[in-house]
Amino acid sequence: MTVQSVRTGGRIVLNVEIPARKPWSAIIRKGQTLRITDSHGQQAVDTLFYCASDFGERYSGQDTLRAQGSAYVGLGTRIMSNEGRVMLRVTADSCGLHDTSAGACSCESNTVRFGHQTRYQHACRENFVIEAAKYGMSKRDIVPNLNFFMNVTIDPAGNFTVVDGVSKPGDVIELVAEMDVLCLISNCPQINNPCNGFFPTPVQVTIFDVAIVEPEA
């Protein structure tokens, strides 16, 4: 079940639009809420989290899946670190489909999957490297990421396919930070598969100082 939160308090610390195809990053303090809004619908938002005090501790897809017993992220999901600690908790989700398996597009993977003519198209991995460099990290610090609002079907054999997104304009996911975290986002530039409806669009990111959420069914 997904819910749309009703916020009854909390100062807006940051409210920014991430342009189509672009990277973004910020520190989210413990107790603050991160809201990501898919402004136009069907836009994949590739996301990484790092412990703000030790970048060696970072989001772990394996630990997150193991803790939830689910291949997808949704309401109530605990975003886990490679140290087995809870980094963030999903407190609201009006979409219901968020991927943990397909990773980020790169120039190399574009070439393999879609042909050499795509080699020089910008990709999420490059966006992550640009943002990570601002904090002294390098390409080797980019780990498998979350893909908010990205629809990836998994068959009984474990094969997965990126298919048309189901997120609607204005859909949101909200996460409360359980520690100070660095958030890196690549507003996915992919145009060769349907993760963005073949047309990347802006998304909105809002950070609230106090996470007070009253869910409605």
C-alpha cells in the first residue's frame, strides 16, 4: 500500500528543481525528511547515500534487500548501509515502484546495449562521478544505486527488464534520515530505454527540517 503524506509541520530547508539530465547533491541531517517529486511523471531518479561523517559507509542494495525481504523499495523500507545500519526510512510513497537492481546507466553500458553511436551520450555514472568529486570521492566510490520511480520487472528466473514507468506527475517519495547522510542524485539522462519515457524531465527535491508525517490510506 502506498500513501501520500500529510505534513503538519516542518521548516523547508531546501527546495530545488533538478533539471533534466543533471546531477545534484546535499547533506541531509538526522531527523530531516527528503522528499523527491516526479514533477512530470515517468522520470527515473538515480540516487546514492553516504554516511556524512564517513563516506566509506554507504548505501548497500544487498543489505537493504535482505532487511526487507523484497526486491523493491516502498513505504516502510529501511535504506541500509554496508555497515548494517539504517540510513533512512521511507515514510511516504505515492508511486509504489522503486528499483534496487538495474543500477546506473554509463557510457560503457549504453555502448554495449544500444550501439556505438550512443558512446558519447551523457549517463548517470558520469553524473555521480561529477558530484562525488566535490566531496573528495572518485569513480571507485560509486556503488550500485537506487532508482526511484523506475519500473523494473523481475521474472521468476531472476531476469529483469526496464519497462515503462508508472509514476504520475506529482508522485512523491519521502525518506526520513536516521543519520546524517550525503545524498547524490543523477536525474537520469537515459533516452534509449523507457525508464524516462524516452524524454528526461526535471524533478523537485525538498528537504524538511522536521519530519512530521500523518499518513492517509
